[in-house]
Amino acid sequence: MQKWVMLLLGGVFGTAGRYVLAGAVYRWLGTGFPYGTLAVNTLGCLVIGFLSTLVEDKFLLSSETRLFWMVGLLGAFTTFSTLIYESWRLMQDGEMLLAGVNLLGSLALGLFALWLGHLTASLL
């Protein structure tokens, strides 16, 4: 039960953090470019890189703390950081081709799925 609480709390804070940070960036720089999303994704990658080192190399975070930060908070804050982290892990394991497939596949399939969803809704 404690794992679920940590996961859900992280999700709440991650969602709120994304909304607050992106909103602040848009108010500061305007909405002509997705600056807020860029800021959120960049910060998420920085934090997941920092935390993954504490977890994997230094063993400084418990499984519950990792669940809160890396899955709950960062998962709700940005899934982009997870995509980058998982691709990084593949590269560290020498799986450059799989990392490339993960990155390019996510981008291509994501754009295709968005287009398909748009097309489907437009036909209604």
C-alpha cells in the first residue's frame, strides 16, 4: 500500500509541477513556440539523470523514494524524460540500434498516432 501512496503522491506533485512551470514559462516567453513543454522536458531529463545516478551508481534512494520521484513525479511531469532515460540505458548497454529505434520509433509512431486520432475525430 505504501508503494501506491508514493506513486500517487508523486503523480499529483508531478502534474502540478508541470502545469505551474509550463504556465510560468509561457507567461514569460509567450505562446508562439512550445517553450513551456521544452522547459519541462529539459528539466525532467536533468532530474532523471541525477536521480538515476543516485539510484543505480550510488544506491542512495530506497525503492519507495525511487517510485515517488522517478515513476510518480517525473512520470507525471514528463514522459519525455523516461524516453530519454530508457534510450540512454540502451546506449550504455551498447544497444545503439535499439536506442535509435526507441527514439525514432517513439517520434514517428507518436506523430502517426496523433494524426490518426485527429483524423478519426474529424470524421465524427
